Amino acid sequence: MNCKEVENKLIFYIEDELSLEFRETISAHLKTCSSCNALYEKIKADIDFLHTDKIEQINPGFYQKLEQKIKKSEKEQIKNTVKQVYFQALAYAAAIILAVFIGVALGKEYQVNEEYVVDENENLSEFQLFAESYSTDMSSEDIYEVIITDNE
Amino acid sequence: MNDKKLIDLIEKNKPAGFKNLVDKYQRLVINICYGFVHNRQDAEDIAQDVFIEVYRSIERFRRKSKLSTWLYRIAVNKSLNYIRDNKKNTWFQSLDILFNENTNAKVLEPEDSKNNMPDKITENKETSGYIYEAINALPENQQIAFTLKKYEDLSYKEIADVMKLSLSSVESLIFRAKKNLQKKLIEHYKNL
């Protein structure tokens, strides 16, 4: 096995994840190759360091600090909810007022202009006027009454 | 107290049940966050946000998944959001400096990152701390799978549940994460 092949398997050799055959071959190479052995020592130190790199002692004030933060965040949450409700109500009120103003403004645009009011009778023809006046004066006559009187 | 009893207790008495939940899971959640941000103070701050979200939404927890899986998921999401926000802030700081010469804002330079390293790295002379940079440079899904494996030693099945992926996808992600890390670390040490 040459240096390149050893380098490709070094981390797995350190982690003891190779077959017995590969392990023995690499062990033999490391005994004779000082540069590969130096690399092995450095990388092994790094990997071993990770195994020990842990926080064992917890800060005794951890829970107290956490409790304070939770209380603070709860207060802020309530504040934010109140703010949200307040702003929502304000936004709705503003929207309603705006809608009323827009309604009033648009209503003004469509106000009835007296100049353009047309006398309905003005455009009627003489014949129509005559017919209308005649029909309104005539009292309605029941058809059955007419039939009865004819028979008599 | 097992998770079922814990949830029952929260339903009956929220403050007492929640305290039990925090006591049981705080170390786990902090370490998950630490695995992503590599800074104790930041990890604790993110963990606090995780528990605040848990407090607000515990009623919505459906009991379909394990409580720990649910917590891991929230912790991973909060940590990734924190990293994204930090990147954005750094970008805006850079812009600020570019357009405003008189600003006091200061972008974190690579040299500064060594000064900000956790105490454990400065104590540990065997490691250069480059491993953090290499992990952070991984694609997001590979980073999540690798971090859950390395920092919490979760099983592939648990990681699959947290990430909502199949078992084979998680195996593939972790394999590729290791390959990428190996490549980056070898390049780094050869160029030293």
C-alpha cells in the first residue's frame, strides 16, 4: 500500500472502521513511513479531541436565567397580542371611515342636476297625450256586464 | 423520570414538569449546540432559546417521536439559524467597513479566531483547532450528521429520526463527512 492509499483510509483507520487486513497493512506502513505517521498522529489528536470536547459542568444559574427569559417573553407576548388587537381595531375603524368618505365623495359626483331634469310630458306626441287623457277618464267596464245587457 | 411521565407531569403541572425536563436534558441540548458553535457561552444562549421554544410548544408535542429526538431537532435548527445569522452579521459588518471608514465595527479575521478559541483548544497542544474550521466547512447535512454522531454519540437510527432521513442516507452522509474532513485535514497539515 502506498502513501496515497494510506492517506485515503487514515480517518477510518483512526475510527477503527477497517477490516483486519487493511488495519494490519496500514499499521505496517505507518511504522516505516515517517510522513504518513506524522499525519496520522495529528489527525488522531484532532479526532480524539472531538471525543473529549464536551461541556461537562453546566452553569448553575442556567435554569434561573431561563425562567427569567420565559417570564419576559410571556410578558412581551401578551404586550404584542394587545398591540395587535389594538392595531387591528384601529385599522378596521380607519377602513370604515375611509369607505364612508369615499361613498360620500362618489355620491356627490352623481347628484341630480336640476337643469337636466326632463318634463316627461314634453316629449310625448299629441296623439299620445290625447290617448292618455281619454283612457284615464274612461271608467272600466266589466265585460260580463256588457254581455248581460246585450242579451237583455 | 421517563419521558412519558415527564410529559404527563407537564400536562398536569407545567412549571414543575418543565423544570424536570430542563434538569434532564440541559447538558444534552447544550452539548448539541456546542457541537455546532464551538463556544460555551453561545451554546448556552442557544440552549436557552431551545427550552423557551419547548416551553411554548410542548402542548403541540404529539408523542409520535421520542422527546429527545424532538429536542435534538429544535437544538439543531436553532444552532444552524444562529450560525446563519452570524454569517449575515459578519457580511453586513464587512459592508459597513467597506462603505464607512470611520466605523468602529470589526470583522473577525482568521488571526482573531485563534484568540476566540475555546479554552480546551489552547490547553490542548496536540490539536491546532483547525478541526473546527474543517467541520464548519462541511455541507450542512454532513455537518449535522457528523456533529450528532461525534458530540452526542447518537446511533445512526436516532440521527435518521432527527434529520428525517433514511438510515442509508445517514450512513452515506457520515461517510462523506469523514472523507471530506480527512481531505481538509491532510491538506492543512501538509501545507503547514
